[in-house]
Amino acid sequence: MGIKVISRRNLIKSGLLFSSLSSWQLLAQEEKPSQLFASAFSLNSQQHFFTVFNEEGKVSWQQALPDRAHAPIVHPTKALIAVVARRPGFYLDIYDIQTGSRVLRLTPEENHHFYGHGLFSADGRKLITQENHYPSGEGRIFVRSLESGQVIQQFPSYGIGPHESSLIDENILVIANGGLKTHPENDRRILNLDSMQANLAFISLATGELINKITLPANLHQLSIRHLDVNSKGKVALGFQYQGDEWDDVPLIATADMTSKAFELLDLPMTTKRRLKQYCGSVTFDQSGHTLAVSSPKGGIVVYWDMKTNQFIGQHNYQDVCGISPTSNKNEFLITTGRGKRIFVNPITGDKNTLANTPNWRWDNHIHRLPS
């Protein structure tokens, strides 16, 4: 695929480097306090980058990427940030936050590709990725040692098309199995529209065993579950992408927890629901876990809920908006668009603050705040 697997010698070197990297706590003591954010962006169909910038919009560093990326992954303790190639993806790069230098590039297992997302284990010693075994279409979870880069554990995702994942606690993985069967030889074309069935799976990281799986009713089998977030109470918020007719009235946002038997669907005013155009692009809780934001780049809209009451509380309209990150402030988010905009918004107070525009930068789907 044009990307070479990193050598064992370099893996050993990277392991030594990881052990010497600063922690987020030490970095915060050394640097002037400032919120940092990470996201991929593109200038055109051939030029793709990954960057870190501060709350004033100033770029700390940026690095060129071989192909378009999708989502950043933040290490829980070390000053490390990773980014995963967009589906069908064949690279995962890990960077030193302080220098912007790439310390490791990983590739998927043979006959697999990445899905644009991944995460570090709670102790930071492992990297967890969800991958498509494209000969069979089955979703697989791979756990790699961060120091060696080697796979130390693998198990099924218990579905097809495992997309975004998160940790419920240090031992339980929750994953959105989108249900979409694809093959890299067919790019992103869906091969099972008539039979697709998404699910939300809760999996033991220790054993790889399935703890709980929630599916949608048969009449909603063309709803793909793609993106999710988890708050400190273990509530999972989900965004759907509907593969059926654009005028069908289907749910697009839901919540669940590890003991749920079915999804709790969140209501929207019909005029707002139509604006989503059957597509949710990013799902994020604020830092308190009480305010939920969901974006639709196709509809150019971000919608918000009060999760204490499950009530819809408002919306913001920006063309091609997708990336959403909580900030260090309650009820506040930083949102990014494919038109180069970066805006701090607070749906409760109505406050907005637009950073310097980067009109040629097509911000990619996801943005993450770094620990401080």
C-alpha cells in the first residue's frame, strides 16, 4: 500500500524514546498554561497534514501525511499524540508533542485496514485499534504493546465495520460496529446494504469476551452506528448514519450504558432533524459530561442536548462542520469545519469566539483537546 512497516531496530529505539518522554503533568509545568488541540487537515486531494495548535489558533507544529487522516488519539500520561488514516487506512502515526517529530509509524495486520479511530489503554502501555479483515468482512480488535509495536492480543469486534471506540473503565471497551461491509479494492463502496446490521458492543479487554451487545430493530437495519463518546458516569452517546432513503423518518442520536437492552433515542424537532440529512459526523460530551454536541457536515449543523434531562437545547449552523472537542470550560466546545473555521461555542450562554480563519485548510472530521 506504499507504506513500509517500521523495522524491529526502530521499534526498539522507539521503545526507549517512549520511556524518556515527558508526562502531560511535567509538560504543563514546563510550558505556559494553554489549551492545545490536535486535528488533521487537507489543502487538496493530494496534500494532507496533522497539526497541533493552541487556544489562540497558533500552530505549534504540523507534519505532512501520506494520505488523508481521520481522528487523533491522545495518550493518557505521556506527551504523545497519534493519528489514524481514514478508512480504508494503512498507517497510524505517533508523535512527540513537544517536538512534533514522528516517533513511530504502525501499519495494520496483513489483510486488514484501520477504520480511522483507535485509543490507548488506561495505563498507556497498549494501543488498541479496530480493523477490517477485508477477505471476510469481519471486524477485529488488535492490542499492541506501545514499546514494541507488536500485537499482543486480538479478538473479534462482534460485528462488521468497527468504527469509533472508547473505554468504559480500564477493563471494558465499547465499540460502534457500523455494520458496513467494505473492501479496499472497492474503496468505500458498501457491499451489504440489504443485509447490514450495526451494533454497540461492550467487550472485556482482559479476555476479549463479549459482555453486552445492543442492536437496532430489523426495520432500522440500515442505520449505521459510527461515532460515540462516553461520560464519567458510563453513559454512551451515539450518532447514526442512515443508508436508506433521505426522507425516511429514523432516529439519529441515542444513548445507552453497559446494562442496556435497547437504545434510548433522543428526540429532535423535525425541522432540525431534517437538517442533519441522515448523517452524524462527530459525537462529544463537554468536560462535565452534562452537555452533548453532535455534528452533521452534510447538514452544516451542530445540535446540543442537556443530558441531565435528555432535552434538546439548541443548534449552531456552520457549513461543512464536523470536528467537535470539549474545552476545559463547562458547556464549551471547539468546533472545526471543512471551510477552515475554528469556533469556540457555548450553547448554554450563547458565547462564540472565532479563531483566525484558515480558509484553505479543510479540517478533517475529528479534533481532540490535549491534557493540560
